[in-house]
Amino acid sequence: MTALRRVVVVLAGVAAALLAVLAVVGFLQHPDTSLPPGVRGSHVSVDGTSLRYLQQGTGPDVLLIHGSPGSAEDWDPVLERLAAHFRVTAYDRIGHGYSEGARLPHTPTENARITLGLIRALGLRDVVVVGHSYGGATALRLAIDHPPELRGLVTVGARAYPPAVVEPLYRVVAVPMVGTGVAALLTPFMGADRIATGIRQSFGPNVALIPSGFIEARTRLWTRPTVVATLSQERTTLDAELGPASARYPSITVPLRVVCGVDDVRNYQDAQRLAREVPGAQLVALPQTGHYVQFAHPEAVVAAVEDVAGAHR
């Protein structure tokens, strides 16, 4: 054996050993679904997956779906306002927050399937579904299947059309098992800074409205290796889902309000197109507003929900 071949064999062995270690580390990661003191909510099983949800108020049903990453707390600015007139349910999507499902497929299709299962498990009826960001893609995917439980939709800064820009690191972390191991090793060194920067960029011109403790609380949740892996898989599978789904948006028949900040540039382009393509949809464009519309203009989200709830089929 030549010296070069020996080097190649050694390097291949080291790479295989590293992959094996990363796979084992990834396999050992599990979502922590236990609710810390002060965190509200309960758990319900949907197709054998435990989902954390919280519910407040009485009246017609409203379901809130957070983005990627995120949790039910992303709806804090609007939940109590809506609960004055509605029964409002917010939940942690699969692989996020305090829900299970980290090893389910992380696509809008699977999220829509689980969302419909949650609606039925909780006995929600004639529901106005509100989706932020990736939650908007989930809500749109739900709507094109025309479930009878759906009253109408409100999308908030939703990603609705391809293409999506995917960082190379996300493609690595999206690899099953191995990627979760990579996340477990790298996140303690770089996760907090990336999250803080990403949140500030998402708030954009409304950065002064970031609540006290918001970044710290999200960092604790979003740096979990299973959440990082979930996020990465959602990013890498999104384009393949949005293409076929968006071709069916014109078939949506329930009332739709498309809420988006003008400074959320990429998603605002999607919002304009979505409002054109879905019959009867109405665009709510908010100047000087970034991605977290519900924190900058909670009243606009509430008004859109009330509008859809009062609309006739």
C-alpha cells in the first residue's frame, strides 16, 4: 500500500468514526416537553405525538400557528386581546417549544396534517387559522385541502412561494441523526449570537419593541439540538413543498386576509402575490413594519381575525 493510499484509508476511517459519533450524539437528543415553572399550557396527543397548547377565552374558535423557530409565546401580544371575543388556541408545532415530533417529517404538509389532527382532538369548530411566517405556509397548506373545520385564514408575514435561501450549515444539520449531533456540538458556541442577530433583523424597524427577556427566552428554547435540527429540515424542504402548494392557492375558497410588514421585503413580495392569486383575498400592508407584525401592530392582526370571523363563506 502506498503512502497516499494509507493516508486516504486513515482519513476515511476518521471520517466514518466522526459520523458514527455524531449519529450517536444525535440519537441521544430528545425534546424536553416538561413545562418549566411559569410556562402555561397542557399537552394533548395527536397521532401519538404530544403537543403543548394553551387555550384562553370563549366564543368562536381561533387557532394560532407560530413560525420557524418559535412557540406559542410568539402570540402573546394578541392572545388576550383575541380571547375577549374568541376561544383562542396556540400551540407549539412539532419539534418546537415543548412539543414532541422532532423526528417527524418537517414540511408544511406534515405540519398541516398534525394541525388538522389537533383541531379535531380539541374539538375546534369553524376555525379561523392564523399563521405567522412558516405557520402561514402551514395554514395555506391546510386550506388547499379544504377541511370542513376551517372558517378562514389570516397569514402574517407568511412565506408562500419559492425560492428560499438556505445556508449551507442548515443542509448539514438537516441530515437525520448526524445533523442533530452537529447541532448539539456547535450550538453552545454559536447559537446565542445567531439567534440574537436574527431576532433583531426580523424586528427590523421595530427593534425597539422587542420585549424584555424575549431574546433570552427564545435562546433557551431555540438552542435545543432537536429544535435546531427541526428548523434546518424545515428550511431545506420548504422549496420542494411551496412550488406544488402555491399552484393550488387559487383554489382556496375561505376568506383570507394577508397581513405583512412592508419592510419584511421578501415576505411582502409573497403577500402581494398571494393577495392577487387567491379570489377575494385582501392585503393588509403595514409600513415601517418588519417580520414580527404581532408585536409591532397587534391591533392589525386582531382586526384581520375579526374581519375573517365575520365574513360569509
